[in-house]
Amino acid sequence: MRAAIAFIWLALSGTLFSQVFDVASIKPSLRQAGRDANNQISISPSGFTGRNTTLKRLIVQAYGLQPYQVAGGPNWLDGAEYDVDAKADGPLTKERLAAMLRTLLAERFHLAVHHDVRELRVYELTADKGGPKIHPVQDSDAAAAKSGTAGPRHFRGDLQQFANLLSIQLSIPVMDDPGRPSIASGPPVPVIDKTGLQGIFDLNVEIRLEAGVDMYTLWQRVLQEQLGLRLESRKDKVDVLVVDGAERVPTAN
């Protein structure tokens, strides 16, 4: 289905491409995977696939936000799961994919949103008193670093991306048995980069899990001892996207 917005065009590499997917299917998932296994997303050079993904996760992808920046909306926003298959008529950039997803959500879910600024309790990632112990990679290595992988023990990217990873790590509950894998639960904790450090970083950290010790305590120790950084809790003004309305059943494909 093509809306009037299909006639908006994007100049890309000297060729004009529309800002809507050439073919797109959104259907409620036949089986609900639940919080620990849902939101499986795959992005290819010419398409987007989601399995058991929630509308909230799609909004996060479409608007380039973190989950804590999405407010309001119906109670099923982060619970109902959908399967999405979308193909573009040309190569996708990050910006073009986001624009196409925003159009798709408006068409199929009749999603209505507005931007706002709210004061929230957040963690700020700052340099420790002794100064940071990390340095950005050299320019010649930056391209490789940008395409690297991210995980709790090995990270490549800028420090706001690292802060986003920390926001998920801090939502992992206290573990009774460090030998058993634990999965993040509950809403991610807002973490904002306030270090002032620019560039791409290649970080390796050693995390020793301890029974009965919360992730904030563990990460505060890792940040200070290994990276020369720290977390500070305070209230800060945060840009949020408020969901004014959405329909649970997407319109026909």
C-alpha cells in the first residue's frame, strides 16, 4: 500500500528512491516469544525483518531513540508482538531506513506522536577524578571500529553507544548464582554520556560476577578501575517521544 507520502523522494547516490518500502508486511506474531526472547531484528542492504517485535521496539528503531525515551501510549505497546518483512526499491542508508519505518508505522498502526522534554532520573557517564584511562582509536582504525561488535566485555563505538549498552546492563537483576546466565529485565536505566570524550573507542573490560551484588556496583567498579570513568545519579532533561495513539491491529498488507 502506498500513501501520498510515497511521492516524497530521497536523492541517494545520484538516483531517486522513495521513502516508503516497495513491499511491506506486518502481521501479529502467531506465537508470543515474551520479553526475554522477542524483538529479533535483522537489517540487510535492501530490507528490514522483525520477528516477535513490539511496536515500541519499532518506534525506537524508527526514531533513533533508547526505550526510556518513548513515553505514553497504550498498555500493549511493549507487549503485543509482530512479524515484519519489508523490502526497499534500492540500497538503504541508516537515515533512509528510519524515514521508511516512520512512514510504515504511521500507515499501518496509525501511529501518532509528538516530541517533548522531560526531567528524568538518569545516570551520567563521566570521567573519574583521576581522569579517563581510555583513548579513541586512530583515524585509520575508526572505520573498522565502527563496524565492530558490541557486548558487555568487548565494545567498539562512541561513548554514547557505550552508555546505551550500560543502560541495558544495569537492568539485569541481582544474581544468586553468577555461573548461570542472567537476562536484562525491566526498563533500561537511562545513561547519558557526559564525558566530553569524542571519537570511536575499542574497549575490553573484565567483569567478575558476584552473588548478591547488583550490576550498578559491579559496573561502577569496572568503570573506575579499568576505564577511568564513573556513573553519577542525578535528574536531567531528556528528549522523549510521546505516543498519542496507535491501533493494535495493523491495517491490511
